[in-house]
Amino acid sequence: MDNYHCYFNLRNVNEEYYINYKTPRYLLEVLPENKGASILDIGCGFGSLIRELIKAGYSSVKGLDLSDHAIDFCLKQGFDVQKSSIAEYSEASKHKFDFIIMSHVLEHLKKSEIINTLKQIRGNMLKESGKFCLMVPNAQSNTGSYWAYEDFTHTTLFTSGSLLYVLKAAGYKNIKFLDRNGTDNSSFISKLFKNIFLPFYRAKKRFWNKITSSAYHAQSPEIFTFELKALAVND
């Protein structure tokens, strides 16, 4: 994790990249109704989500990140953030949260650390009945191979099946995927267009799997969006 202090510089990303960020609709639909609920954004970056949550009226929002550049920027904006790994924070802090968001972080961890990290979040950081919203790049998407290697710090990618596997192995039981067709943020016309063509895309995949004697794991949901979005409840 040593390279994360300069991660955004190496990726040619700065705070202006996220200036037009808006909270995605699928997340708005699962955020706590109570605006006083405690929320943690793991891997908060330049605080784009924190900013939007505060604008929406949430009064207890914190963030973690490993980038000095991102943390310095967030602190200048007055956000409640700190530089810390998940392991360090879960061991040092006794505070637990009602809602935890972790967007595009898990795929950066060593494979041997992933399940234990999810256990730390569930056991040490998430309140009982608290909700954990997790986003990762989708290896089954049309651009899955690209995202596996575009970011040099990625160690693994997930399909719906492998994401379910690690969440279940970490003790989460109530898990569901959000925005499975990737249409929640689409206009009516765009959503209609996508919903017409998605069945053809799925049929084409199944056809070529038959021709090439390939297969998908039948028990895993077929999700082809760029990212997987999962919501797990700490029951």
C-alpha cells in the first residue's frame, strides 16, 4: 500500500476530475432515512461523496483514505477525514457506523487480506443491523479485462459470484445487488433503449458459450455492468 500516498498523481486524477460528481440514484435509494445516521466513506478520495452527503443534510459523515494529496484536500474543505488503512482504523477506533460505503477499494487489497478486511468492517466498524454498500469493477462486464490491468494497483477483480463468496465468508448473510442493469441513472429513453437491447446481449453471450463449449456458473447472477454494487446488512 506504500504507493497510495501518490496514487492520484500517478493515475493523472485530481480534485477537478470529480467536480461534477452526483450521488448515484441506486445509492440515494439505500442511504439511511435518518439524516443523523453515522456514515463512513472508506476510500473517500477527494471527498466528492462526502460533499454530496453533507449537502443532502447528513450531519455525521467521516472518510478514510491513504492518499496524502486527497486527505489534505478534504481537510481544507472542512471534511472529517483521516489517513488510515482499514485495519488500522478498525483496531484503533471504537466508533461503529450505521452505514459504510466502500467504492472501488476492495480490488486493491491483497487477495489474502480481502475476507479478513470484510470481517473487520463487519465486526469492528459496522453497527448491528448497519448497512455496508460495496462497489467493485465487474470482471464479467464488457470492459472487465481492461479494468483488471488499467489500474496497476488492482490485485483482483470480482464477478457477482466471487463477490458473494467473500461477503458470505466474512459473515454477511443479507446481501443484494443494486442497479443490476445499470439503468438507475438513465433517462426514460435511455433506460428503455438499454432494456430492449440487454436481452439480446445476454442471448449472444449464451449462444457463443454454447458454440465455444464455455459456461458461466449457473448459481451466480448474470450482471454485465461496469461495476458491481452490493448492499449487505450486518444481521
